[in-house]
Amino acid sequence: MTNHITIQIDEARDLCCRALMGVGASKDNALITADALVRAETDGQHGHGLSRVPSYAAQVKTGKVNGRAHPEVENVKPGLFRVDADCGFAYPAFKLALPELARRTKKLGIAAAAIYRSHHFGVAGHPCEDLARQGLIAFVYGNTPKAIAPFGATQKVLGTNPIAFGAPLDDDPLVIDFALSVVARGKINAARQAGTTIPDGWALGPDGESTTDPGVALSGSMLPIGGAKGAALALLIEVMSACLAGAALSVEAPSLFEEAGEPPKLGQVILAVDAHTLSGGMFAERMRDLAEVYDELEGARFPGTGRLGKRSRSETQGVDVPVALMEEIRALSSLP
């Protein structure tokens, strides 16, 4: 891969952390955010990985992201709480929310957390995986800046609005994670950085015509999965994130890639359920039975299992990063 360079995970994490601290982020926020970006990269989720470092750093410099944010838990009811992300990166807010959510869910059987005044939260499946490894079913809903037009319209109103689900399953949980566009917007940004084209059918340009140019696509609109059904599901997630968290609507939030503008103040909601208790103690057995059904089908596998192989390879061999992106991150990490 002549246009890529391979680096080890520890080096990638260190570079990300130094890049963010170099523009003013606190050490804690930089460490947590770097961990999340590198975790995405190791799973092959490049659009949520190192490709985000330049735009994250630029937004810290302009104040669009509060690099020294202090998320806080706000108690609502025994099974409900809110987390103010303080207009900082989403990852410190999630790191604060997940242990508290797990504690309440194990005590009450079901609980929910709403994160507001938040930012891009990366791989939606990761918090679901973390909760599933503790025996909990988890759902994550999050909204993003406008990128999709409602079915029958041409004006962008809804975000790509990811949804994720996690369920306990022996050693490695079942994780389902997808955005409501044909492809995550971050993948288009990663293609722009790498200087490559995108497949036809991913996005439309500002003129409403299909494009393979990632730069044109980013200024245009994303195509929803499943046509009208995908657009309706994007609306459902908008309700379950922006409205339920009391956060900015997708149509109100500025770009997550551009350095200019106000903080996006997006919302994410996490729901967790005690799977063992609600199933009468049958959940683990039934999940194994379901997994066996898939195992016996030629060509079938549970969604999300591919990430495990990529993660294992990355841990031993490192991650491949576009040379241009690596040079940009190294330059940021060397700032005084």
C-alpha cells in the first residue's frame, strides 16, 4: 500500500493525544478521545478513526469543541439520568455515563441515559458492546447534522442518525450498528482525505445528481437506506436522540467536519436492559440457540463479527493510515 503507512496502536494513540493536547484539549479529554478514535481505526471504521483528528483539532482551536470540557451527571429518576457533555467531545461524556448506566440497570432492570450538548460520538456500536459485555442489552440512538432529505423532499433536514444495538453472547457480544444513509458520512470524508473516489449511489451533489467525487458529495446530500423506510427510521432516531435528550435538531446543528460555527450540541440516548432477569434466566441459552441457527446456514454470520478479525489483526500488525493524513497528524502532534 504505497500511499499508506503502517503504525502500531500505541503510536497512533500517542500521536492523537498529542495532537489534541497541542491545540488546547485537556489531557483527560485528549486521552479518552484518542482511545476512541484508535479503537474505531482498529475495527476498520476509518471514517470514525484517525481521519477525524485534523477536524477535531481545528474545532478545538476555534472553540467549536470545548477541549477542556467537564461532563456532569444530572440525576432525574432512579432509572433515568442526563449527562451534560459541556460542548466537548462526546467520548468523555460516554465514559462517564456507561458505568453509571450499568449500575442502575443491574439494580433496577432497565435504565436510560441522555447525553446533550454533545458532538460526534464515533462508532455507535462500541458503547453497546461495552454494556453487552456486562450482561446487558443496549440501544444507542444519536443524531448528526443535516445530511438527508425526508422522502419526497429535496431539502436536507435529518442527519445520518446512527442506531446501534448490543446483546450478550458468550465471549463476544452481538453488535449491530449502522447509520441511516447508504454509507456513513465519515467514509466519504476519509475518501476525500485519501484522494479517492466513492462508489456511485452513495450520495448526491448539490445539483441533485449522483456523484463519485467525495468533495462534491460532502456539499450535497446522502442517500438514505431503504428509500422512504430509511428516511422514516432516521426521523425515529431524531426523536429518540435530539428530542428525548433535549438537544439540537439535525437541521440546527453545524457541520462536524468544518472548524467554523457554534458547537453542534447534538444528543445521544442510551437504553440498557438486564437481559438475564427479563428473560427469566433464559437469555444466554436462547442466544446460543439463535447463533447456532446462523452457524448452520452457509454464507451467513451474525452482523458485526467482521470487526473482531480486523481488531485482532490491527492489534498484532498495526493500522494502515494514508500518508497524507499521517503527515497532518504528525504535524499537529509536534505543535509547541
